[in-house]
Amino acid sequence: MLIEIETTIGDTSSFNKADEDAEAKPSTQQGSQFTVHRTNSFIRAHDLNLASDNGNLRRSKNGLVSVDGSETSSIMNALVSIGLHEATDESSRWSAISSTEYTLRNRAKQQIRSSGMGSWKNATCGDEVFVWSSNCTRPGYGSDYPVVKSRGIIPASASDVVDLLRDSNRVTSYNKMSIGREDQHVLTHHDSSVHRTSKCPQLGVAGEAKIMSSKSQPPFVRKPLEFKTLFHARQLDHNDGVECDGGISYITVGRSVWETPEGTSDGSDTTTTRCEILLSINLIREVVGPNGEKWCEITCITHAISPGGVPLFIGRKLGLVAAENYIKDIRALFQK
């Protein structure tokens, strides 16, 4: 349960002189040879319930906080908390597409909680891909845009799938709309690993965190879409409260970042349309395959702002199709 803490500050349209000086002076951690480079990135925090150690959260006028500040680990922990809640929420708020509704209705008639490979409610099996949509339950910026959830089995271990998703060099192998993705800034220590639960000595969080830049070309959109995202991946443990079958589980979270505290880009690339993702989640839970193999089920959450000029109802329809195809394309990659 998250407890909201009200915090206020003065004018932060330009974060103070000390931050500017720090930008020119990367910090180094003795003994680990770890250098922290300023990313000059800002992220929306209206729904993250953040508070700095001294109780004075430093927000811009538009509610953004610096990814380089003392709240970095809190940002990632808050995104994980929201992601786990959304991905494991099986309440009636979710509206299923027709094929998903048909399968779940039949299960209900037979009084079966789950006939999937996982023991949790609404688990999937075989070639099933479940897709739902919901209104956003988090008030504030972007809450008028729908949230899309999808779920399906991948014939690969959870560790193999999380390694695929974090590898920017392989994104075009499963994302047909992707033009490419690159890691701009790695925020966690080079010894940190998504496959260990030990925390990064610099950020105080487990796993991997980085700023990524990507481009894609969806249908019906003239210019390629550009995204800049804070990406964080970690292995889950029993304290995370996720229902699983004793195997390894991972989560990846993402949210767009911006070059200014006002939530705008620097405008350097006029050949693309800059887009915003408020939440991108992959919950990966290990299951046992039909012959005892280590397979996994992936649950994906996407909450995005439709590109300019795309009506909301069309954006929702495209989002549902993309959510289903995303899982099918990852599955196909491991079936080769």
C-alpha cells in the first residue's frame, strides 16, 4: 500500500546551481571505479508518491523530477510497485477482448480458477494470448488514456526472456515496428546484475537501470515515433508479494523521460514524432512446460499517450492489436 505524502517546493524551472555544478563534475565511487554521469533527464512523478529523505521533494512546475537526483532509486521502486499492482490485478476493472472473454467465461462455467500453466488466476496456456483494457485508475496526467494488459506463454526460461527484453541490440528481432534502440546512459554499477537480488552500491536498487532511446514506425503514422525511456529490470523475491509457482520471476518497468523539467524534448530531431509512455511493464513468471522445461508466462502493461493526430479510439484499437502481437512475436522468436 502506498501512502501519499504531500510535498511542495518553490520555483524549480531550473534546478539549482549546485546541480549545474554537479553536472560538470561526475562523481566516482572509491574502490568500485564507478563514475556517475549526468543524464539531464526528467520524469513525470505525479503518481509515484515520492518524497526525498528530508521530506522536500524537488519537483518542477509541471510535476517532473530529475532522474539524476536523490529520488532515483525511489522512482524505480515506485514504478515497480505500480507495475506489480497493475500486472497482478485480476479485478473486474479490466475489459477483455472477445477471444479472451470467451475463454474466461468457459472457465467460470466450469468453476476453474485457472487452467493455465501458472496457478494464479487467469493464467494462460498453449498458444493463448489474453488481452484486456481498462481506464487508468491513477489520477493526473494521462489518466484519460486507456491501460492495456496482455498475457501469454513464452517457450523459454524467465531469465532468457528478461535478457532478450533488456538487450537493445535484439529489439528488432521481435518488435516488427522497431527501427532500433540504443542505451544512452547506464545508471547502475557495471557489477550489478538483473539475475541477482543484491543492490547496486550507487543507486541502492537491485538489477539494471538505464536511459534508452528508440524509434519505431507503426502503420498509419507518417513520421517514425521516437521514445526516450527510463528502463529498469530486476529479479523479484518473496517480499514482492507476487503469486508464482516457486520459480524465478522478473519485472521490467519503463517510463518516458524528457530533456527539460517542463516535459519537452530538445527539438533536435525534426524527422520523428516524440511520443510518451507513462507505463511499460513486463512481469515474467517461470512456469513448467509440458515436458518439464523451464518456460515462462509474461504479463505486459502499456499506458501510452497517443501520437498527435491519432484519435483516442483508434489509438486504443491499435494498442490492443500491438499488445497481442508483441507476445506472439516474442513467442515466435523462441520457437525458431
